[in-house]
Amino acid sequence: MILPRFDVLVPESLGEACAMLSKYAKDGVRILAGGTDILVDLRQPIVPADISTCKGCATHKSSGIRSTIDCGWWEADSAPESDGALLTKVQDSIHKYPEYLISIHKIKKLRGIEVDGKGNLIVGAMTTITDIERSHVIREKWTALAEGADSLGSPLVRNRGTIGGNIANARPAADTFIPSVGLGGVLNIHSEKGSRKVAVDSFATGPGKTVMGKGEMITGIEYPAPPEFSGSAYYKLANRKALEICNVSVAVCLSLENPDGPVDEIRIALGAVGPTPILAESVKDVLIGKKPDDGISSS
């Protein structure tokens, strides 16, 4: 794996981390949480995405040859003496890499799972996927989130990966992102200027794109207390059962008026079917007020 050069900063507190985000914003900065996704994002391609056509040079006698190098750089800096400089120049012309990574592993207040006095679930952004997977309270009351954690990557990835990082990457197939949309999660976002809350279902604006501004970071996720007579589930369809990105996924959160129905409220979140997770609002017209059974239909 070829990685660009960067410096790693290690803040001791949330305030220090936010200050670093603001200070180094102009130089390019990224948060380093579990590191399972950012290393892939930073990996430099061996072959550039765009391969130019040479018009003819000392290296290529004929014109019209597609080359992975810029011939002007090649002639000015020979390969044996460049120590990889040629490769870096070609790749940096296509990719903009951060100069700083801020590792937040020492900020203990960003870890943990708790239920507040109102029954709401609060999960710190640095809480690992394994911790979520093994939490009895999450599996009992916010089941879709636990099932999403079950299906994410491998044990090694779940031990390192964090829920904050999984959501912050804004991938439309992320296995804790989709359940968080279905469960009505709310993100706590901090910066030097203060804090704000953003509903998870309005967080992503496109693949890898979010409403977060410069200097902001996710510090936690809140999930509302589940109503009585409710439950949730997450299902992932992929080419294989493990170590696979889903072809499509769905998280369902449903509550009934009483143990036998009818349906009082329902949220269905769909993953990998669009550039962002989709909340299927139209399903409410079909299911709310209906008594669930094995053959429920819209007729």
C-alpha cells in the first residue's frame, strides 16, 4: 500500500481536537478514529485514474501513446534518482491528500454506551462496532443497530472501526448508517464555534459528502427511546455473508398501538439504492393503521 506523507496530531481533549481542526483546515486535515476506512481513502493508486496521451518525446518516439507518466517530468527527473518522486507527482496531480491526521483515540469522553433518564440511547462516536455488537441493551431495544454491527466487515475491522467513522464517511451502504437512519438517530457535532445536532437522515448529501463544515467533528449519536410494542431489524443482501459491501440493505423500525396491532408508526431506511440512504416515507400510507399478519397488502 502506497500512502502519501502526513503528520499525525494527538489531542488530549475535545477542545484541543476542535482547535486543531480549525488551525490546519487550510492545509487539509482529517479525523483518524478507528482507521479502517481512512487508510483505504488515503491509499494512492498505482495507475492514475486519467491516463494522458503523449504527443511524442524522447521516451515515446511515436505520438498518440497513452502513458501513465507525464513525459516532461520523466525527462527532467530520471526514475533511479527520483526515489518515488515521479509517482508522487503523477498521483498528486489527481488527488488532494490531507497534510494532517488528528487521532482522537485519547479522548475518553467520545467512547461509551449509555441510556439517559428519558430512555434515550447515547453512543459516543469513538465506540467500536464490537462494543455495539456486544451491547445487550442495544440488542434488546435498538436491535437494528446491533444487527448492522453484526454484519460489518470482519472481527478485526469491528474491533478497530467506530460508529462515528462509519457514519461520517457517508457511504450509502454503511452498516451502522442505515440502521441509524431507520431508528431516527441524531448526530452531535462539535467545533470551536460550538455544537449542533443533525438528524442522521439529513446528514449525507451524496456519496462521501455531508452537511458538516470545516472544523466540525461528530462526537456522538443519540437514538430516541423505542415506544412500547415496538421492534426493529436490519437485513443486508450481499454476494457473500461476510467481508462484503451490501448490494442492498434495509432497516425497519415499527411500533404497534397494542400487542396485536394496528401499526402506529414505521420507518424504513434503504441502503445502496441511491447516492444517500433513503427513508421510504411512502410506506406509511400503506402500513399505518393496518393490522400486521402474514399476508398484509395495500389492497
